[in-house]
Amino acid sequence: MTNVKLAVVFYSMGGTNYQLAKWAEEGAKETGAEVKILKVQELAPQSVIEGNEVWKATVDATKDVPVVTSDDIEWADAIIFSVPTRFGNMPSQMKQFLDTQGGLWASGKTVNKVVSAMTSAQNPHGGQEATLLSLYTSMMHWGAIIATPGYTDPVIFGAGGNPYGTSVTVDQDGKMIEDVQAAVKHQAKRTVQVAEWVKKGNQ
Amino acid sequence: MTNVKLAVVFYSMGGTNYQLAKWAEEGAKETGAEVKILKVQELAPQSVIEGNEVWKATVDATKDVPVVTSDDIEWADAIIFSVPTRFGNMPSQMKQFLDTQGGLWASGKTVNKVVSAMTSAQNPHGGQEATLLSLYTSMMHWGAIIATPGYTDPVIFGAGGNPYGTSVTVDQDGKMIEDVQAAVKHQAKRTVQVAEWVKKGNQ
Amino acid sequence: MTNVKLAVVFYSMGGTNYQLAKWAEEGAKETGAEVKILKVQELAPQSVIEGNEVWKATVDATKDVPVVTSDDIEWADAIIFSVPTRFGNMPSQMKQFLDTQGGLWASGKTVNKVVSAMTSAQNPHGGQEATLLSLYTSMMHWGAIIATPGYTDPVIFGAGGNPYGTSVTVDQDGKMIEDVQAAVKHQAKRTVQVAEWVKKGNQ
Amino acid sequence: MTNVKLAVVFYSMGGTNYQLAKWAEEGAKETGAEVKILKVQELAPQSVIEGNEVWKATVDATKDVPVVTSDDIEWADAIIFSVPTRFGNMPSQMKQFLDTQGGLWASGKTVNKVVSAMTSAQNPHGGQEATLLSLYTSMMHWGAIIATPGYTDPVIFGAGGNPYGTSVTVDQDGKMIEDVQAAVKHQAKRTVQVAEWVKKGNQ
């Protein structure tokens, strides 16, 4: 059993990425990893959220999920990010979290974190690749080690074959179209496994 | 009717991108554009091609299609590229063509070409976004003007909603899974339209 | 003289991108364009800004600059973005502005805007290319027309030869290392010129 | 001392990337790694090379360097790529090598290779970031583990601060402008170190 510490950091407006995060937690726990599910700070005003039933429901459903801090990133051996795509890039809420980690970055404490990422979009090709790649570009600045799924397991093909990370299409009613649960779990296990190698080697 | 000159430059191993190119030609001709369909030079040895039935059939089917030259790029007001994805990037055959346009580039003759691109892959998220973006990065070096479909027509949503260019998933038997014909035609018309604006303005 | 309307939309913490924006304005005005310089909404709390002398000075210097709205984007024929790089991507402040333009996007009013972008970083290769490319990816979702400088003028080589847009390195004291003023002005003129062609053609 | 096997795979026309490869070899050997320096197959016809003195000299200087094969990639625990930028992307010669590794990829033998990359360009911002990122996108398809330098050592700042990999600007006479030797060695050591962790853990 591993002793890897995994932070699953998500932003979710409609619930999809919270669900992906929970599946990642399940997969990681099967390997024995210690897992924290963490949300990033919302930037939208409460009044806007109140006017959107689905959004409000997600905020309610995640109200007990802690907001991620620099301490969580420092704590983690591995990080899995999960965000919806916004115009082919991560949402501002996640970017704001990354941008405010300058102090942690400058102290060298982001180095050698093992990372991967997940995403969702309303269109099959509406940024599901580009958004993941945008996260990895930032992670290279952090000195992180990037371990994407590639095609390391047959479940990836069934989930749309995204080598950069699990991604899912969400229909107008907020339902996921592809069944990506197994792919998410595989990704979580792979991320933890690589993190375990790094952690052991780096001791 | 437009007097735009459009070069549709493709690489095709299994026939998909040749078909996309022909649909683009059809769409563009409906606007009155003058269209050349052009293939890039194959790099694989003949013996390898002979050993692959589908590949051989495509080479046969395209044997009368001219190989694109610098003169064709100079001639064109607009260019639509169509290539399969190879590990999230354009195939070497197309890259080789771009790389050998250094002379044309240095003379300034690539500037203000209006461009867009199309692609295909075996997996829905197997590089269908990343490959198109790789082409546009190179086109920025050329001083080209990039006019992707975005979400400028409802047919784009039906074709998978790729704002970077039409893309299609091809199954094991080489059949296209989504019906992208209308999206390709729309893309061709949009590329020609923007090229017409640029051409008129630039005279 | 052109009748193009140009919005120069920037985020600036240390003053560099505000200066780039003003040079872009100067260049654009020489062509007769109508120009609005606009800042994006700050996300940092006032207390944090107060604790940073340079940041506070920039906030003071830009206090009369209007905050950009959807109406400004609708108004504009052309947009030039100017942002510092944050981990190889645009800052959250700019991303937040883009993300909140969903209504404008859904109404089709972002289509055919002619765009280019500028950036700054503390390291020569600290995201000066990646940040510009991240903005263009989002602009493809908007259906914008991307007209980067490429190598359309010799001044670009003198400014570091960034074909994706003017970029500048800023030292520890906040001073720009390369002289990019001429490159910025050229970029602004080029963006306006392409926008003029599109505007005339599109009428 | 490590027992990591490192393949340094380069393409070089003017000698720069061959030099970078040799510095990487030096750095890696200091850690005890077993290193192979390997070139990719040239695509240009001999007659073109003969007409270019510098190119011819590089071909002569590297005539005893073996051409990389699938067996070399299978052999390697770690890979460092070194290529000049060609329009913001790797050269066709390197892409051709990657494209022809489909068999190795399909057999799963590209998985968990630890990779990083280096590049050169004539302009400081002429693709030095974009080219490295294009290589990493392909490596994610391979299931490789990406370990870029980030800002893991002060020598990186002195070499231009490229977190994606060491990059260097080459002047008209083919001379490197920045002194990147220490950064290359650091990158090589870091790539080997991460590969060692992965290799030990994966046994």
C-alpha cells in the first residue's frame, strides 16, 4: 500500500468536476493513498450564483469541501486538477488559485509534485484537449512532474481516448455523455503510482 | 461572386483527409472561389505503402492530384490544411512541406494568407484540437491571418463543436463517425469570405 | 484614414502592460483609428495591493482608466490584449474578464473581431510565447480573426522576434530590457489594418 | 551512481543541437548514466546539403553518430530531445522519427520513459517555447513522464529562464548568444534523476 498524499483540486459549477474529483478519490484510495478533495475559491458574486439553480445546487453540495490553500499543495505528493473548459483554457477561478501560489513557487515547494488533470465541456471538441494542455504548461513552471494517462490502459479508449487526461462531454441537462468513471480511476491510480516512485526515490 | 484563390493542402493515408479536402473544394466553389486541391509529398518508402492496402488505395486515388509547391502558396489568397493527427501534431509529411517554404517565407510572400485547418483521428480526443493548434502556431510565423470556424454556424455543433477547425473521428474500418460534410463546407466558405475581405482591402 | 474602433484591453500590476497599451494606442491613432484603453477588473484585495508599492502605484496611475465591459467588446472592430505572463498563461484577472463574456459570445457578437496580443515576463523565456498562444486559443472560440505580427516588419527582429505578438522582458526593478516601442506601434497598425479590411468587406 | 540509460536524440543542421546534445551527455555521465547520442534521419536530399557549407560541415561532423531506432527508445529509461525550432514546432526530421514509432507505441513500450527537451532558434522568441511544448504534447500520447527543468536551479535564470527546457538563441554566424552549458547539464542531471526514481520504483 502506498503512503502517497494526493490533493484533488477542482472547480465545479454544474457538479461534473466535483463528481470526477470524487471518482479520482475513490480510485486513489484503492491504492491506499491519503486523499484530500479541495475546491478553489469562487470568484462569482453570490447574487449571480443564486440566480442559477444548477450552480447554486453545486455550491450547496460542496459547501463542506475545504478551499485549497498553499499548505495543501505543500502537503501533497501528487495533484489532480479537475476543471470545466472555459474558451479552451482553465476557468479564472483555477487560474486565480495558481496565480496566488507565487510564494510557494518561489520557495521551491512546488517542485516534483506529480500532476495530471481532468476536464469537461459541452462540446466534444470544445477545449477538452486545450484546457488540459494549459494546465500542464503552468505545471512546467512549477517544476512539477507530469504523468498523463497516455494510452496506458484500454479503459482510456472507451472514455474518448484523451491521452492528456480524462475528459467528458456534458449535455444541456448537465449529464455526462461518456462513461468515464473507470478512466478517472485509472488516471488517479497512475498519478499516485508515479508519485510513489518519485517520493520513494526522493527520500 | 468572389475571385478568391483557395489552396486546399492535404495529407491523407486512409482517404479521410482527401475527402475533407474535396468537401472543402465543393463549399468554396459554391462561393465562386477558384480552388486547387493539392497533396504534400509522401515521405514513406513505396515498399511500406505497398504493404498497406488502404494506404496504397489512397495513393492510387490521389495519383493525379498535384504535389503542392511554393508557387501554389504564392498563388493562393487562402489556404485550408487537412491532415490526420500524429501524436497530437501534424504529420511529418505536412511539416516537411512547411519547413521547406523558408525561401517563400523570407521573401514575405506568406504574409496575409487567410488560413484554417481540418483534421482526423482514431480517438475523439486523440489530438483533434492539438493538431489544429500546431498548424496555427506555424501560421503565425508566416504572418498569416487565422480565421477558424469558432461557433459561427449551428452545423459546427453537430460536427463535434470544434472551434479550431472541422475534425472527425475515424473508426477501425476507416469510416468517419460524425457527419462533418456541412461543417467542412461552412468552414471553406468562411475561410474564402475572410480572404475576400483581406484581398479587396489589400489591393 | 481608417474608421476602425480599437479596444486595447490590459492588465497591469507593475505598469509595463499599461505602457505597452499606451504605445499601441499611439500607433493605432496614427492610422486614424478610434481607440479605447481599458483595464480588466482587479481580483486582488485592496489590502494586498496596499502592501506592494509598485502595484499600488500602478493602480493609482490607472485609476481613471475605465474597466472593460461587454459593450466595449461589442463596440470594437479590433482588440489588442496586453497582459503579463503568469505561469505561461494569461493572469486570472484577464481570464475572469473573458469567462464572463459568455452572454456576448452566445449572441454571436464576438465573431470577426480582429485580435492580437502583447505580453511581458521577468524571464526571456518565462512564458512570453505560451501566454500569447493561450489568448489566441480562447479567441478561436470567439470566432475572432487572429492577425499576429509574424515577421511583417524589421522592427520585430529588434524587439526579440516574437511572431505571436510583442513581448518584453522586465528586470527586477520593473524596467523593460528590450526597446519594443516600435514593434508595439507596428503591431497596433497591423491589427487596425486587418480590421479595416474586415470591416469594409463585412459591410 | 545511477544505472539509468539515457538517449539524447537530436536533429542538427548548424551544429547547435549537436553541441547541446554533447553537453547533455557530459552532464548525464557525471551522474553515472549510460548515454547514447543519436541523430534522426535526414530528409533533405544530399544535393541540397552539399550546397550549404554549414549544413555540410554538421553532416560531416555527425557522420559517425548512429541514427536513432525504435530499439534505442525501448532501451532508454530517459530521453532528451534536442531540435532547432521550425516555425514554432519541431523540424520534420524529428517528427518523421516520432511518426514512425507507431509500432513501438502500440506495444506499450513508450510508456514511462522520462523525457525533457531542448531547442534553439535565430530569434529569442522565435518558437523557443512553442517548439518544446510541441514535443511534450506528443510525449503525452506516448505515456511518457515529463520532467522539465522548471526553475529547479539558479543556472536556469542565467540561461534565459525557460522552464520548458534549455533553449538558446543562435546568431547569423551560427554562434550561441547565451551561455547555456550549465543549464543543459542541470537539465540532463534532473532528467536522469527523475528517471532513476521511476526505474527503481517500477522494478
